[in-house]
Amino acid sequence: MMSLTWNTFHLNCQRKSVEAETTVIITPKIVQDLQQVRSLIEGSTGELIITPDRANAANWHLYFYLGRLVYATGGSHRVRRWQRATKQYVPSLSISDILQSLEGVYNTIREPWEMQLLGHALSKGKVTLDQAKAIIQASTQEVFYALIEQKRAKLDWQPMDTITFQPVMVLSTDSTFQSVVQVKQKWHDAGLGHVQNMIQGFSFDLSPSIVAPDKLQAMVNAEALSRDAYQMLTKLLNGNNSLWDLSLRMKRSMVAVMRSLLPLVVDGIVEFSEIPDLTSPILGFGKNSAGVSKGMIACIDDSPQIGQEMSIILKRAGYEVITILDPLQGVSTLLQRKPDLIFLDLVMPNTNGYELCTFLRKSGTFQDVPIIILTGRDGMIDRVRAKMAGSTDFLSKPPESSKVLQMIEKYLVKV
């Protein structure tokens, strides 16, 4: 029974705290939260939605079948996580090939899309059952690693008559939590517990990048760093790889990766920053067979070039686009068409994004519509002012396809 699983984990953690003084983790807060909802989940089928304690962060989604966990997804790096797992266990798997084979029934794909694609790959013999299980287990373990860091997560149980996919395996919450806690314990035993204090908002989703290349070159010149190590570092620490990515690409444990980076962090050569998720493989995969739009998006910008670029990105993703060059004349268009999401330029000749955003928020029509400020001014003051005006988020110009689609996935696509 699930209640026994979670209670067993709780008791095991308490026992370890008595047996070993080096143990720093007793019971993750999320385990206590799960115990509170276990009576709802026990024997039931449905989805447990976990809202993180960080504002505007993506939710996690845990799927249960007859009270047993069968998949976990969501979070800020959902696509990166799934891509890592598939590359690790089925390097030859082509997601584009799977999508092409689904083109006729593309509009039938439902959440969680990973399991929909994996189930199709299984049916076509693209992956074996053991490979599918390995992918699911690796992905779920990463989700649980993020969950044990949560202190004030909100849990919402959504019962279902059935889930949208055929379960491939049953996951043990007990063993999954235990393995995650063991990883975290190894991290502390290796003397890396202070990293959380050194690096603000530290997580394995952060990306290390070289910010002082001259210092790194000086280490090579002083023979403190080999030429091969220098080339590897400059290739991998490009700001596009998270720590999870580096661990897989370097084929080293997270402890080994962080130990090698820590001296460079202390010397100010490497810094950590957040990076966006990759674009969902199903987002932007054309329109469905009936040619139905996924939704309507407005782009308000006095630059015809920006409007054209945004239109190309959004139409390729299957959205209907309203391009408005004159915001004052375009308000009536917005009221008539009622877009599902609005990209709004910050600086325009006759008005500005702050004023227009405030105006739209006062209208009942647009109170809950995501409004994304689109601008080249990306300072902290601009962000605070935009938030006060009622904007949902902030996107820098010039627009990049991946970032535009990630913003849509965050606020428009229901995950």
C-alpha cells in the first residue's frame, strides 16, 4: 500500500539519523506532504499536481494508476530531462520520426506527451520494454530530486477514471526517494553541502559558464591546467548545458563534476545561471490534420520586422497571429478578436507597453490573458515596472524562436 511505502521511508530516514551522524537529511518535506494526501491517492487513479514554492515556476505532475506511481514529469526542464533519458538509453531514437508517423493523428496526443510518444515508439519496435522502463525511471528520479528540495509546495489531487497512457511500469516511491536521498547524502559526504550557500538558488538545473576566459588561459600558461582540459572546459561550459547535462556528457557523477568545477567557481572563472528548457518536440509540429489553429496570439510592436519575425515563429507553431503596428488603433482589434496571449512591445511612438498593459488589465476581457512584455530593455527596473503594470512575464528582443515557444509553453500550453 502506498501509505506503508511512505511511512516506511519516513521511519528509515529517522533510523539513519540515529545510526550515522553524517546523515543530514531526515525526512524531506515533500514526503510529509504526500503522507497528508495518501488517503486520496490510495487505490485511486489520477494526477497529483505539485506547485513549487517558487513563483512562476512550472508545476510537477505525478501520475498514479490504482494508487501506484507510473510516471512523473513537469518542472522547469521537462524537455531537457526527457531528452537526456532517451539519449542515454536509446541514442538511436528519433523523435522526429515518431512525430512524422503520428502526423495523421497528431491532434490526439494528450498529456503527458512523453508517455504518448514512448508508447508509440514501443508499439513500433523503436524501443524495447527494458529501455522504456529505464527512461521512465531516470526521468522520475530527476523529478524527485527536485521535489525533495521543496519546502512549501502545494499538492492538488485530480482523480481520473483512467489515465491517457498505458502504464509501462510501476515505480516504488520508497526506493525512488531512498535513491535520491542517497545521492544527496553522497553530495554532503563529499563536502559539497556548502555549495548551496555559495551559489544562490543552486540546483542541478543551473548552467556553469566561463566568465573570465583570460584567467582560464592564464592557468594553461602556468601549466596549472592541461591544454586538453582547457579545450574540454571551453567546449562544455558554454552556458547551454545544465549540471545534469554535463554529468551525462562527461560520464561522471554529479559529485565528480562539481568537485572539478568548484576551484574555478572560487576563483571567479566560472559562474552559474539559469537556462531555459528546450522546445517541446510536439510544440510547433505543424497543425493537425484538420488545420485547426492551436490558439490566437497577438503581437503588438511598431516594428514591421519584429512583427514579421514573430508571425513566422508563431504560425510555424500552429498559432493564428494578430500583428498590430499601431497599438492605439489596435485596441479595438484586440477586443474583437480576444487573443489567448499577447506579446507587447515596451517602447512605441504613441504610447508605451506599461500604459497599454495597465489599460488592458483594467478591461475584464484581458484580466487573465498572459501579457508578455517584448523589449530590448532588459534591466531590473524595467522588469519591476512591467510587473507592476500587470505583465505576466518579460522577453528580450530580438525574439528567438526557442525562447518565444518556451514562453508560450509556459503560459498557454497546458502541461
